[in-house]
Amino acid sequence: MKAHDALYIDGAWRPAAGPGTIEVVNPADEQVIAHVPAATAEDVDTAVRAARAALPAWAATPPAERAARIAALHDALVARKDEIAETVTAELGSPLPFSQKVHTALPITIAGSYAELAATYAFEEKAGNSTVLLEPVGVVGAITPWNYPLHQIVAKVAPALAAGCTVVLKPAEDTPLTAQLFAEAVDEAGVPAGVFNLVTGLGPVAGQALAEHEGVDLVSFTGSTAVGKQIGAVAGAAVKRVALELGGKSANVILPSADLAKAVGAGVANVMSNSGQTCSAWTRMLVHRDQYDEAVQLAAEAAAKYGDRIGPVVNAKQHDRVRGYIEKGVAEGARLVAGGPEAPREHGYFVSPTVFADVTPDMTIAQEEIFGPVLSILKYEDEDDALRIANGTVYGLAGAVWAGDNAEAVAFARRLDTGQVHINGGPFNPLAPFGGYKQSGVGRELGTHGLAEYLQTKSLQF
């Protein structure tokens, strides 16, 4: 597996200031496949300084020219699509077809959308006797997770570049090789030196240094709510902008009029996708009491089909964490109807597709984000009870509603405290705003709303 033994700073691959390295492990067989530099605070400072130096010229670049560079980046990613998919499979463990379709094709589509948007977005508007200017916020510190390594990079870097910002990216230490391929594509696309910089490193070192750096104007972070709170506190002390996409415990509400088999099947598929490592996964299935037993049986049968179709979770720590939650569910009285805590394979960080029945809203597995292939099925009495349960966590990232017709589902969805709701299986839309209510985050990604996160407003009065 190819890896750079350097950081990408100011348009070139440069050695890190310190000798430290990070092992990249294939979670399917637990073998080390590469080493990358562990950036120091000094490296982060160098990268931020490069981004600040490049900011005035890039911010002054006409939007059409910025769009052309993003379009070239899109093309460079397309040229690397097979290598990217294979790399994601190697460092994340995702089955190759899923890596090709979701981990690679989707973010490439998003990159293309920002090439178009950069060329058409209205960076000026009139308001009475004022001209309102939408200007880049400045230097962006982007900290991305491992679960969708290219998608999360593109969702931050592409709109930031479109807005005229410069970027320092600190990717997750588990999946840095995908980030290096992205940096190669940036370089090939002719993005000016310093506009994009990559520092691979550990969160408590490189990530913290980036979040705290006085030269960073906005921190865009995707990851756990606990870390997001820490970043928010640091940013608040410096009156610094943040965009936080955090945890979720999304509800999949199946109303009595819905096609039960279709809704349950889609719900199980959603939770098992990416081995359950999706912040917006519908990990709580809410079913009316009269249909509950049938739904449980359908879910157990559906989960059994995923035994050899999903990949491992990302690392040993996550493996232990997910299995610990399964044990906690059993200890608190939930009933296992599929899977369990036992490791299904001798090697690799695999977790059995797991389904719990008889879950009550106060159980740990119904309140906390597990981030593994674990589904909890809860019973409700009526629509008001379903709404109370659905809204009864600290999260509000996503969800789903199923009903006999879209109007009924939409009426219920309007009452949910969550940022995105899929109606009767509506597909993911890469142009729609993505982000959460409550402790699921601050701000939005994707589409025009994602671009707006990287802009600040100035008004000129005439």
C-alpha cells in the first residue's frame, strides 16, 4: 500500500518536524499496511502559516477560476477512483463494492457539485440601499473522521475552496492514506500552493494544535459529541467560528399504515451499512405494539443475511466498545434476537449483525451512540408516544418515517427534532443540507448551506 512519508504543506510534500509515525492497520486482518508521519504542533503551525499566506490571493481569485480548480480536482479524483476505493477497503475494511459506490463515487459527485456551485453562487446581493458581500471566513482547520474518509474531506474542503478559504486538513489517524490520495489530486488540479495543506497526526497533538491555533478562523469538525464539545469550548474562548457534525441516535419510525416488511428491511440495511459506522444510522426502530412481534421477526431474519456481507469495525478499540454495548444491552434486560457479543471470526475486528428486542427508551443502547451494526427495536402505543420516544435523546441528526402515504409521513416528520428525515425510503441527496439539532452539532454540510458555513457577511451602504 503506497504511503507518503511526508506532510503536504505549501504545495509540496515535506518531512515532519518530529520522528514519530502512525501505523495504518487493515481491520480485516489486523496487519500493518503502512506508516505515515505523526505531525507535531510545529508542523501544524507551519501549515497554518502557509494557509494564511495563501489566503489573500485565493480569496481574491474570481469564483469562476476557483470553480475551474475544483472541477480539475473532481477530474483528478475520478482518475484515482479505483485506487481510492481499494485504499478505503484496505484501511477501513469496507467491502470493495461499497467502497466503490459510497466511499468513492458519492464524494466525487459532491466535488463536482461544488465546481458548479462555485461558478453560479451569488457572492453579492442587494438589500435596499446596501450591497451585501459574502466573503471567505479565512483559514479553515478541517478535522475529519475515519468512517467516511473521502466523503468527509470533500464535504469540508470543496465548499471551503469554493468560498475562497484556505484549508489545513487533519484526517483521522486510522484512514490517512485516503487523505494522501486527496492531496495528490489537489496538487494535480493546480490548486495554488498553501491553499490546501495536509497534516497527518494524532487528535490530542495535531488536532488540538489546529483547533487552538490563533491563525485558524473556523474549525470544521466531524466526530464524537464529546470531542465536539471540547472544540466548541476552545473556539468559544477565542470567539472562533465552528461547524460541528457530531453524534446521532436516529429513530426509524414505522407508522401502522406503512408497508411493514419494506420499512423493516430498509431499516436493517441502513443500520448494517458501513458496519454500523454511520452517525446518521437509524439505530432505533420504533414499531406500533400491534405490529411489534412481526417486526422483530422480520428484523432478525434480515440481519441474519448480513453475517458475511459487512466488513469489520475500524480498530480494536471500536471492536471492544461495540461488543461492550451489546453486553450492556443484555445486562439491562434487552432481548437478543440476532447476533451478540461473541466475535464471529478469529481474526479481524468483526462484529456480528445484532438486533435487540424489548428495548425500553431508558436503556443505554437506546440512548447512546454505539457506532456498530447494532439495532434496537422499541414499542410505542400511539403517535404521541412514538414522537416522545423519537425525540427522547440528546441527539437530533437524522431519522426516517414510514407511512401509507407521504403526506402522513411528512406530518409526523415535521414534529421530529432532527436535521434530516427520509420519507418512505427517500434516498440520500448530496445537495440537501446535512447536520443536526441539539447535541448532534452546529451548522450544515453539503449544497448551498454547506458553502454558506465558510462565508461571512459584509454590507456596504450607499
